[in-house]
Amino acid sequence: MDEHLQVGTLNILMNAAEALRKNGFETEVFADGASAVAYILKLIGLGKTVGIGGTMSVVELGLAERLVAARNEIVTHQPGMGPEERRRVFRQAQAADFYIASPQAVTRDGKMIFVDGFGNRVSAISYGPGRVILLAGRNKLVRDIDEGLWRMRNIAALANNIRLKKNNPCVKAGLCVDCSSPERICNVVTMLWKKPRGTEYSVVLVNEELGY
């Protein structure tokens, strides 16, 4: 990205961070993913249990591997798990010392939007873990909730349907058609408007494009 645009997006992220803080969320802004990873590793430390929701941002940063190298236990579901095993892992992740996820959109006035298929991720980001870490690149920033919901449905959900090889109508249509497919992955939407009273948060904003 052009250096002038880089400065501009960093300033926008800083303003969004201030709005998030006013809404009760501890928030830090980082110029790049490497700095964000170093911060998260220091925050979590050694020997913790870390639940991870489905998030390409974590994958792109290689964060899970770095956490394992620091002797942390990663709790996350894997392809091919049966229903009972998946349910067990979902519950373990919700009770972890830390839980890491990524919103599909962050509004400039400090709200965050999440979409989920099973509901495990939006459940964990609302209540349960010792601390929730929410990681978002600059591509997740939107003007308001309306734009955030549009982004969630037509960018994030579409890309994840393709990644997960789901045979859902949006893959062919190129946009959300609010389907009733049995493979639909966007069944639950959660918005964090203000900090829930029973959960501690660390929001990490990164001046790079991360995930969907």
C-alpha cells in the first residue's frame, strides 16, 4: 500500500480504537501483524488454554503455531469431527483461559459484528473465557452497522463458503441470497455494542488486511 494511504488507514484505526475504548473494550492498534502477534503472545504468556474460533486472521499470522511453541494448549474444532466431539470441543473452548476470534466488521463508532453457523463462536465471544481477544485487520473497518452487515454477508460469508467448499447459493450468485440451505454457515449474528459486564476483552486492530 502507498505510504500515504498507510498513514491514513492507521489514523482511521486509531479513531476506531478510541471509539471502542469508550464502549468499554481495551483496544490496541499495531502497524503490522508481527507487532500484533508479539503483543498477543505476551498477553497470553505460557501454559494457558486458548480457544480459537474459525478465523483466517489467526491462520494468516501463524498465531496458533506460535502459541503452541510457547507451551499453550489450543482448543479448536477440526474438519471431520463428529457432532458429539465437536460439541465437547466447543464447550472446552468456551471455558478456556483465553479465546481468540475475529469480527466480520468493526464500525467507526466502536461496535463489532460477528456471524456464525453453529453459534459456538458468538457464544464464546460473549461469555465464558477468562479473556476474549478480538483480532481485526483494517479491511474489517466499516462506516456503520448497515455497512457492517452488508460486509458480513457479501464479503466475509461468501469467502468462507468458498473456502469451506460449501454448496450454498451465494457461491454461484456472488452475493448473499438469504438461503435456507442445510449447509448455511451464517445462522447467528451477534453485535457487541458495549462491553458485556461478565467478560474481559482485548481488541487488537492491525494496519494490514487480514482474513475475510
